[in-house]
Amino acid sequence: MNKDKNAVVIVAAGSGSRARIKQSDLPKQYCKVGGRSVLQHTLDRFIDCADIHHISVVISSEAKGHYYGATEKHPKLLDPVIGGENRQESCLNGLQALSDLSPEKVLIHDAARPYVSNGIIYSVLNHIKPNIAALPASALSDTVKLAKKHNDELTVEKTIPRENLYTAQTPQGFIFKDILEAHMKAQSDGNINFTDDAAVAEWAGMSVNLIPNDERNDKITNATDLKNARERLTVNKNSIPDVRNGTGYDVHRLVDGDGLVLCGIPIDFDRKLDGHSDADVAMHALTDALLGTIVDGDIGSHFPPSDPKWKDAVSDKFLEYACKLIQKANGVITHMDVTIICEAPKIGPHRDKMRKSLSKITKVDVERISVKATTHEEIGTIGRGEGIAAMASATVVIQHGS
Ligand code: MG
């Protein structure tokens, strides 16, 4: 036994079929949250814990490619272990892979519980004794019913007193050689239907001590959990409001003709902007700024100029569409600022009409919309009047949770 050396087995072999996440079709542990996989978030908790020295991850044989794409190398992290026919066999494989290192204590943890805290890890480690396992558990708070099925209808058979009922979570902790022995015995005896490792320990005659679970130590089991994880594991981790700032830039060439439109306002001028759509350069820059706040490509990716559908399109459509995407992402536009860069025409006289026009399209209060203008000091292409450029920025607050 390697005293003072502890290990953790992370069980990631499940296919997650109960909670197949539609967006990627990946088992949930390989789905990305804030640029990192759920599995990597879970690994980080143990990598950061000074009293965990080795980490063994059990994966399914088909998931090798996913695993290497979803994890970062770390000295604590051993080569992945291929799981077995069921969870119990997978755990045994993970434990056996640690045999040469013979740690004193081992924790066994679900890959889909990325919120596990240092507090829980230490609480479990400190409660492990020879022949005594440590199990984080939560008392049931709902009334529990025993149901029976009759003619396709579920009815209550009886109400079960809940005083002594608890649900089991992970990490579950054991003396390494105790749990390895128990698992090997269960396997050789053909007892292969235990649903957690504490049950294997109970069967082998160990005491299992319950310790209070941290209520934040949830498991990610469905698509909603995964959506919430984005808030819990990334921005909201530090209670920072999710404020986004996007920027946009566009330029269009001036050509002969009339029909100049800026921010949706027709302007009397002897030239017009050239482009596939109505070439409203200011609205295009603003649309890009809005798309930037939700990291959703740019105006060209949503409305390709190669698509004849957008020929002579009114740019209101682009801006309205970006606003809808922001709404879908639970975003609220709090501010927009557009700068038009040209030698002529003069923008000042049209400024307030432009602000009102943008307000009407975006449904954002006109007091939160700024339109500015500057010349290019007669320098360069814009300075020579060959075109008009526009810059924009947009601020969006994404609202998470309920
Ligand atoms: Mg454009």
C-alpha cells in the first residue's frame, strides 16, 4: 500500500443513451461546456485537489477518439481504461488498472458530476477507514410512493416513510485493497447487478458511512442539465453577469445613382451605395455587432451574397433576424452604437431619424441607440469619397437560469 497516495476512478463508460444530447449526439460526458468537455471539468476538480495523486478514467472502447479530443494531458492522468459489459465491470477494470500504483484510498466518481467540490472530496477521503466506506448521500425530501401497474395505469400501492431514505451520489470512497477485493469477489461469484460501488462494499460486509452530500453536486443527465451547466461551470461560476459586447465593420462602394439608404433612412444624395442588397452599410455593421454578441457567425454566413434571394433585400430583414437570434439565446440588447465614416453626405441632420429607425426595427429604446459620424479627413479611399464605411458595437446581456 502506498500510504498517503490516493487515487480516483472516473467512470465515463456510459453511452449516455438516457440523455443523448441532440446538438452533438455525443454521450454527455464528451459534450463541451464553455470550451471544455464535461469530463474535463470533472477531471479539473480532482487535478486541482492536492491529495489526489492518480486519476484513472474508464471509457467505452468506441469512445477512444472522443476521449482524446475531450481531455488534456496531465501528470496525474493515467492512460484511459476500457470499460466492461456493465458499470460494475467497468469499475473493476478501473481499479485493476491502479493495482501497480497500489494507492491507500480510492474514490469512484461519475464523469457526469462536474460540480464536485474540494469540500466533498476531502469529506469523503477523511471518512474512509479500513472496512468502512464513505458515501455522500442526500435525505429524501419528497414523499415517496410505491406504485403498481394495473391495466397500463400506475396507482399508488402505499406511501413509504421517508425518514431513513437517502439517495446515493459520488464520489464514493474506499480503502483501495478492500474495494478491489470486494469487486473481484462479486465478479467471480457472478453478482454483477450492483448499481453503485457502495452496494458492492455492503455485499462484501463493509460498513458504509453516509456523509452529507453537497446539494450542488448534481449529475448531468439530460439536455436541460447540460444547458444549465453552461451557466454553472463558466460565467456564473464567479457570479459575473453574462454581458457581451460585439463589434461590426462594413464598407460599400459609392456609385452613380440615387437611393442612398443609411440606418434605414433614405438620404437625398447624388450617389448611392453599391451592393447585392440595399447596401445599407450602417445596418450591416450593426447586424454583425449583434451577431458577435451571441458568437453566431456574421451577416455573410446567414445571408450569403451568392444567394439571389437577398438581391436588393432591405437590410431591415438582416437586423431583425439578428435580433430574433439574440432573443432565442435569452439575450437582451442594452445598447447599440453606430459610427458612419464618410466625407459626404452630412449625417448630423439625419441622426435622430436614424436612431428612431433602428429603434423601430430592433425594438430597443431609442435612448439606448447612438448614431455618430466622422469624416476620413480626405485620406484614403473613404477620404476620396469612393465609399462609405461604418463601425458598430452592441451590448447584450444573456439571461441564464429560469
Ligand atoms: Mg455589407
